[in-house]
Amino acid sequence: MSTSIETPPQPSAPRGLAGLYARATGLVRRHAAELIRFAGVGGVAYVVDIGLFNLMYLGLDWPDWTAKIISAVIAMTVAFFGNRHWTWRERRGSAAAHRQYVLYFFFNGIGLLIALACLWANSGLAQVWPEVFGTEFAVNVAANIVGVGLGSVFRFFAYRTWVFRHHPELAEARSG
């Protein structure tokens, strides 16, 4: 007499747009606390970035690229310390600070290139529709909404994957 336990068939994962939505909401649920802290730090850095960008671009009449590079580097520094000491504080080992700093600014450089690509695209569109894309408002939208938004999505995953990596031995040492 042999008894076997049959497992019920597993429902298949949704496909297409429904599957993408299910995966995205699952990611958000799993990382909600991290996302909230990241958004808080990012919000402070964003205010610094926009404030300095507009001070230099509108107030001092600097070129948009120069203003964006300088404002982004200063905002990156603010965000590094916020993310290291708050967002991913449980992931920081003191020996890793220099590695984190280098990787952080490398990935921020890519995020800055994303924002600069948006400025470049805006300036190209300004050649075709100057009344729409040739305005100070359009430059701000390209640099500080579209560019920063796309760059932020990239940076969140780059930071948590490569910069502020999870080290189980650090978590165990703190809880023990």
C-alpha cells in the first residue's frame, strides 16, 4: 500500500501587462520602507538640485549644462550621506565607505547623463518648436522632472544592488 500526496496544480503567473503590474506591485510592497526613506533623502537632494540649478541658470545666467552638472554634484553629495546614514544604514560597513562613495558617484554620473540627455533632447526639439521647447520652463521640465525622474528609477536599483549591498554578516552581528 503506497500513499502519495498529490500537490494541487500551481496557478500560472499572469502574463503581459497584468504580469508586469503584479511584479511591479510586489516589488513596491517588498521594498516600501526602503522606497520611503529613499524618496525622503531624494526629496531633500531634489530641492537642493532644483534650487541651485535655477539660481545658476536663471539667477546668474549660466549655461544650462554647467548649472545642471554643478547642482547635480552638490545634490549627489547630500544624497550620499542621507542614503548611507539613513536609507541603507543597516548595510554600511565602515570599511566599505570608500567603495560605496566611488560606486555611488559612478552611478550618479550615469543618472546625470540621463538628465543631460533629456536636456540635449529638449534643445533638439527647441530647434523645431522653439515656442514650446525653447523656454526656461521646458528646460526645467527636461532637466528636473523628466531627467531626474528617469535617473532616480535607475539610481534606486543601482544603489541597492551595487552601492549599499546587503551583507548578511553585518545584519547578524547587529541582531546578535
